[in-house]
Amino acid sequence: MNNLTKSELNLLTQFNINQILDNNERTKVHSNRFSGEQIKVTALVDRVLDHTFYLLSVYETGQVTHRYTFIKSFGGIVKAFDRLKYLVLKLDRQAYMTLLD
């Protein structure tokens, strides 16, 4: 497991994904939405990606309402997306390059 900072652990707690920190088995498959390239990721990276892609869709569609009550503004959506995206980069560089870069 990568050494996560307190800020990163707090981010995981905000998104309720801190209970799967120790599972390093790569069982989840994600596909690049443009190229179709696939990559297997851990359960932790899978959950972070799910939230990252959700926030990306909120941003791209310009939705004003979303499922996260702790994000109060459109700027907050962008900030949370960036924080999650860079957490994916830290946890799994290959997944970041395949899916988000």
C-alpha cells in the first residue's frame, strides 16, 4: 500500500472509501471511454475511479445538483475531481495513464 497523506486519507473518508485500503488484488476492470483500452485495478483504485468519473460527468454536463452534499459549488466539483484524479496517479500510474491522461 502506498503511503497516503492525512489529506488523502481524509479525501477517502469524505467519499466513504476508506474501508478497502488493504486489498491489493487487481480484480476490477476499467475501460478507456475513447480507445476502449482496458486495465485491471485494485478495489481501492476502482472506487476512486468511480467517484472521479462521476464528478467528470457532472462537470461535463454542467449539472448543478449531484449526490455529494459536502461539495457546495461547481468549483468544489472541479477541486474534488482534481484531488481524486491525482490520487489515482499516486495509487496506480498505469491506470491514470490509461484512463485519465
